[in-house]
Amino acid sequence: MPFDSRTQPLNAVQARVLATLMEKSRTVPDSYPLTLNSLLAGCNQKSSREPVMQLTEGEVQQALDELRLRALVVEIGGARVARWEHNMPRGVGVPDQSAVLLSLLALRGPQTAGELRINAERWHRFADISSVEAFLEELAERSDERGGPLAVLLPRAPGARESRWAHLLCGPVDVQAAAAAAGTQRSGAPSVDAGLHDRVAALEAEVAALRRSLAHVCEQLGIAAG
């Protein structure tokens, strides 16, 4: 049966646990699958988390047990300690790229397509912002037969140049409240163009891609990149 966030949504702890497992499988593969202690540290880390949580070992273990019953995580028995890995793409019924975007949204809160592309760099290299938007739109237009939408485009916050996306793994969101919260969060930043961060992030990604392409061409031609 397809994952349906409308009838069986995840709670906040389950979403954090699942997304953290997804993150660590991409960013620290040598340490993956994770022990309970490593997973707890990842869930509670202060960087790249919105909101920051202070979960207990018991809360994380309970979330793992509940996610295992839904085939979203798998326990790997070890000689000394159990380890855990996610089954997110198959369990939720989405491609790997979509699972990356959902996990980023679950870990960092609503983001623009440009922000998602930058934040996904260590997880998956999207060709451009359009490819990110294509996967987001696919998640937003997911049919009822497949379990319904898993992402939603929020109304553009006051002063913002771009709209943000939010995940629906935990069920429907109040889009107006989420957009207002994003606007409030941005208002605490230094007084600059509200869309400047998004544009700079997107440009940096394009420059990095061009540099990689140039280095590859120079390598093929046997010349040094200037």
C-alpha cells in the first residue's frame, strides 16, 4: 500500500529520524548504517536543523520501532550493536532524488528550489534548478492512487522574491502560517534584499558546475585550466 501522509502521517520525531538516516547515508557513508547513539546525535545536531530538537534515546528508539513496522527503516543486526538504515525511496514510493528533497525539507524546514539545490550538493547533484522544480512538482501532483501529494508550494512570503516548498510527510500544513513564519524568520536577518541569498546561492551553484565542466574539458584536451 502506498505511503499516504493524509491517512497515516509521520509525527515530527519519526520524520526527523527518517530524514537523518537518509542524510547520513549520503554524507557519511563510511559510518552508515547508524547505531542508535549516532542516530540520536544526528537528530539533535544544531547545524542544518530547523527546528533544533532535543530528543531522548527512548524517543528515537520508539520512532525506529514504529518506522520499522511501516517498512520505512530496517534494523541490521551486528555482532555487538544493532544498526539502522532507511528504506525511504521504496517505503514512501518515490525516486531517490525526491527522497533527497523530502529529507532536506524535513530537516531544514521550507526552502526555495535554489536553496534545495545548494543544500543537496553532498546528497545528489541536480543539474539545475529546473530539475529540482520538476521533482518538487511531481511530489506536489502525486495522484491519490499513489498516496497523494508529498510537497506543497507555499505562498510567497512578504519581501521574498521566491516561494518556498514544504514537505507533507507529517500531513497537511497551514500554508499561510508556514509562509508567514518564513517571512518572520527572514526579517531577523541583516537588512538586505530579501531575495539576494537565493540568487547568490543559485549563481554559486551555476559557477561551480561551469568550473567542473571546464576542468573536464581541459583534462580531455591535455591542457591546464587557467
